[in-house]
Amino acid sequence: MDMRGLLPAPEAASKKVDPKLWPVDRHVAAFINTRYDLNLEPQMAALNDSAPERAYSGMLSVLAVYTYKQYRGGPGKRCLALPLGTVD
């Protein structure tokens, strides 16, 4: 599976899932990190932080790195639409 193969799953899930749930957790981030060798150690540390703001920041950073690596040549026709709720 290449990186583009990962997009359809969260895209489809975004239409069915509670918008307060995070689209990326540490397990998804670990899969992306090991599968594509992105060196997400700082993001993983942030995701595991007990402070919700830091964990949320880590999740957004994982998405940013993943998106950058996927669309280095510019965005394609599809953009990832994920429900990003608020941190309570």
C-alpha cells in the first residue's frame, strides 16, 4: 500500500464518525511512522502527553507531515476532510 491508499479510509470514516473524535491516535501515527519512515518521534511524544493541548498539537503535526510527504508535488484532486472537534 502506498501513502495515497491511506486517504480513502479516513475520508469515508469522516462522514460517519462523531466529529469530537480525533482522526489520528498514537496507533495510527505509529503505523504511518513505521510504514513510511517519517521520523515522527516528536509528534509521538506529543500525542502521548497528558495535556490535551499538546496531544492535539501532536495529532495535527502528524497530519501535516503526512500531507506534506504525500503532496510534495502539490495537492491532487482529493483533499483530506477530517472532522476536527475542539479539545475539551
